[in-house]
Amino acid sequence: MRLVGEVTVVGTDGAWDAPDVGSRKARTLLALLGVAHGRMVAVETVVDELWGDAPPRQPRANVATLVSRLRARFGTDMIVGGRLGYRLGDTVRVDLHDAAQDITYAESVPATGRLGAGLAAAERGLELISAGTVLADYPSPEWAERARSIQSGLLRRGLHAGAECALRAAQPAKAQAWAESAILTDPLDERAYGMLMRAHDAMGEPARALIAYERLRTTLATELGTGPVATIRDLHVAILRANAMSA
């Protein structure tokens, strides 16, 4: 199940874009369950999100009808539950949560040394969450906003994890690209600036590393009235010293 972009379902029998998944309410129900991913969503919550202050006379029966239609289309194991609530079945995968697993693995790799696997996991995770905005067709609901916040956090974490793996795997150009993407997302991302400096230095471009430091220092001073953290300052000094010794 894909939440990035519009709600879509992909199975062994094909793919169903948003209009083919079902009615707007059916797609909303799937989206709610997809965001919860494995956690039971109470029927009362579903009713509130589908009908707000104007529920039908028999809201539980209406929800059950939507569930039955989705099960008929995608299989009985798509949604489990009943009178008290519903959740996605154990075999259903959701892109946002697959990305979280990949990125969490990539973050753990520097401690294990499996850099190739970490790079691949970071790439998979970033590909899953970079294709668009999560639940783009649900701009207002608070639960959709939470999902978009998760997406933003995963994007930042994935770029950091990928850049760190790339640096340790002696692939500084890839680390540079990911660090720059993180900075575009957040111009105050000091960790990304540090990895960008390390990437430039590893590529034999200390001058560009120093320029990156100055850009960070100026941005922090302008926006926050502060300076880089100690680890970034120490990196800056180390690059300056190494550059002076090689001059």
C-alpha cells in the first residue's frame, strides 16, 4: 500500500490507483489504517474521520460495509477486525513504514561495518518517501499531517544515514549529494554541513569544505544569532591545519 502521493494499492494481481481503490470514504478508511500500520483503529475514530458531525443513522454498519467492499476487492486478509475496530492485515506492507525500516537499518550500519547494505537500505528508503507528498489528497486532517511529519523526519534521517554510510564506504561524491539535499531541506542542518565538509575534504577539495563552513556560520549567525557546534568547529580547524601543512 502506498501513502506517498495518493492512496494506491499494489498487489500480485496488479496496481490500483486512487480512483480504482474505491470511493473517497473507502480510500480514507484505508489511509487511516495505513498510517496506523498494525495498530487497531477504533470504529468511533473511523466514523469521526469519515462523517464528522453528520454521521449516518447506522455508522458502524456503514463502516462494516466499506470494509466488506475493500475485502472483496483486495482479499479478506487486507483488513482484520470487527465491531470494536480495524487494522491492516499482517501481510500488508505500507511504503512509509517500509522506508522507516530501511532507514533505521541504514542508521545502524556504521556500528556493524555493513556499509554496502546500509547504502542500499538508505537508497531504498529515500526512494520510497521521495516520490511525492504523503497523502497529498488529504491536505487538512490532523492524522494526515502527522504522517507528513513522519515523512519529513524520515527524509532527514535517511539523508544523514546515507551520507554517513557513503563517507565510510569511501564514496564522498554520493555523500556530498545527500548532504546537499539535506541542507536544501533544512539550511540549519549542522550535521549535514559537517558531512558535506568531510565529503569535500575526502575528494581533495578543502577550499570547498571551508566555504561550506563559512556558509553554515553565516546562516546560523543570521538566523539564530549563534555559531556552529563544537564538533563542526573542530572539523573546521582540522581541515585548516591539514590544508596549511600541505601548502
